[in-house]
Amino acid sequence: MLSQHRLQAANTTGAGTPALRPPLTTERLVLRGWRVDDAPAALTIFGHAAVARWLSPDMDQVPDLAAMRLLLQQWIAETARMPLPAGRWAMQRREDGRIIGGAILLPLPPGNEDFEIGWQLHPEAWGQGYATEATHALAGWTFRHDVDELFAVVRPGNTRAAATVRRNGMHWVGETNKYFGLTLQVFRLRPADLDQAAPNGLLPPAFGAN
Ligand SMILES: CC(C)(COP(=O)(O)OP(=O)(O)OC[C@H]1O[C@@H](n2cnc3c(N)ncnc32)[C@H](O)[C@@H]1OP(=O)(O)O)[C@@H](O)C(=O)NCCC(=O)NCCS
């Protein structure tokens, strides 16, 4: 796993210049950095109760366009400061250019040594495999940066996210309270798990029952 020291070293391309995150292109998506003028589309996602309720860290529904703009400004600035490969991406559908969601690769507190992968899709875009497609691109990007495992942290009852992590070969490693003050199920992805032939990961007992 990448140490904090190496993370900091990897954060710049030299002379203190923030390292760039190139857009990641998949069959149907472009994952690219957020722009402030994405605010109207982003609000339909982060202002949606069915999305906000499952996010960790905890996030209130974004109430209006002004708040969404501010948040995007914050995310853009944070991403520029963050060590590679961490960041926040907008998920843009290539077919029609619509922003259908977001994806994150963020260092997990308290140690900031592990990376969390996460997705936030507009409910109209659920059930079409976009989170799975994004996972392959983001995990591929991560594993090219000298990081050899990624984690997803899923709230109990989030059966869609649990299906996504399982579909992507992630393995359940346990339940924890150590992140964000929430009880979360933790799943791990390693490079070999991306192999389509790898068996599906395990789910915790009775997941989704509460
Ligand atoms: C969690 C979340 C990203 C999952 O979205 P999703 O669309 O179900 O995820 P996937 O990309 O794995 O799509 C799988 C579904 O697409 C279908 N699908 C269609 N084409 C597919 C393809 N090419 N590849 C894979 N699946 C495909 C699958 O059959 C499956 O359908 P089902 O839901 O009817 O079983 C989404 O529900 C969400 O944004 N929720 C709110 C926020 C959230 O919970 N985030 C996660 C926090 S950990």
C-alpha cells in the first residue's frame, strides 16, 4: 500500500505543480473533473434524497443551485490538492453528454492511507451498469499509481451498492465504526479481482436485512 510519504511525493508533477487527472474514457462514459457549470446537473444528483441518504461520509441533500456551486468549487480545489490517484470525478455519458453521476477515490480517515471508491448515480441511471463500468476505469487508474487495494464502505441496507461491489469482485472484509462515525460494511478490491473470471466477492451475513 502507498505510504503517506509516497502519497505526498506523488502529489506533484514537480516544482509544486498539482498533478493532473486526465479524463478516463470507457465504452459509454467519460470520467472527468467537475466544473462549476455542472452545478444544475449535479444538483439533480446530490439534491436527490435517494442518493444522499446512502453516502459516507454523511452528506445532506444539497438544497439549491448556490449550495451546489459552492460544493463543486470546494471539490475542485480539494481534488487539485489531493495526492494522486485520489479525486472526485463527474460521470458524463458519451452518448448524450449528460452528467449522470459522480465517482470518488478518496483517502479514508483517520489514517488516510487507504483509498475509498464510491459512486453517486442519478436514480434514472441505476440498473444500467454505469457504476460497474466506472469502477473498472477508476480501479485501473488507481492500480497504475502504485496502490494495490481499494475499499468501498457501504451502509447496512444499501443493497444496490452491495450488489455493485460484489459484481466487481470486491471482497467483504468486515464491519467497522472507524470511518465517519458510521457503522459500515467494508469491501476490498485488489488488481486480480478485476479479472472477469474471478469469483464474486462475499457479502456479510444477512446484509440488507436492516
Ligand atoms: C450504488 C449505485 C451506484 C449502484 O448503481 P447500479 O446502477 O445498480 O450499479 P451497477 O453499475 O453495478 O449496475 C448494475 C445493474 O445494471 C445492470 N446492467 C445493465 N448493463 C450492465 C452492464 N453492461 N454491466 C453491468 N451491469 C449492467 C445489471 O444487470 C444490474 O441490474 P439490476 O440492478 O437490475 O440488478 C447506485 O444505486 C447509487 O448511486 N446509489 C445512491 C448512492 C450510493 O448508494 N452510493 C454508494 C455508496 S457506497
